[in-house]
Amino acid sequence: MKTNTSVLLSPTAIASILVVLSSLSIGLATGFLSFYLGAESLTGVTSPEENPTQKINNKSDNEGQGTNFQLISEQKILVKVYDQIHKAREESKVKEQQKQ
């Protein structure tokens, strides 16, 4: 069985191989560069040693205030936002009526 080596050496095949190899090498270089830059940017960053809310609780207990961290219910937040939006709308309506 004869193999045709002229197909492997054709300009189209060579160009295709060069494009694939260059794309692969550029992708690897970009990956290494981004990994290096990311690692360098995070060299001084450390995670906190303890929970920040615990610091707040401990500080308030030491000062004798006695207030602990409490979550606010979503319903209360939504009511405040709704009230503030409608208050701003009514104030803008009053301003428009005063201009006229």
C-alpha cells in the first residue's frame, strides 16, 4: 500500500497545522500569564481570622450595651422601600404642581 506524502506537505495542510499550533501556544501563554498575574495580585490578601460579626457582639458585650446582631425581616425592608418610593413620587408631584 502506497502512502501519498504530497498531501501532508501541501500548503493548505501546513497552514492548517501552523494555525492550530499557534492557537494552542497563544492559549497556553495567555493562561499562564493570567494565572501569574492573578496570583501576584492576591499575594497580600488574607482571609479574616474570625467572624466580623463576632467582633461586634464581643465589643458590645464588653461595653455593657447588650445589643446583639439581629437580622431584619424582609417584609420590614420591603415596606420601608415601598414607603420611600411613594413618598418621593408624591414630593415630585407637589413640586410639579407648585411650578405650574
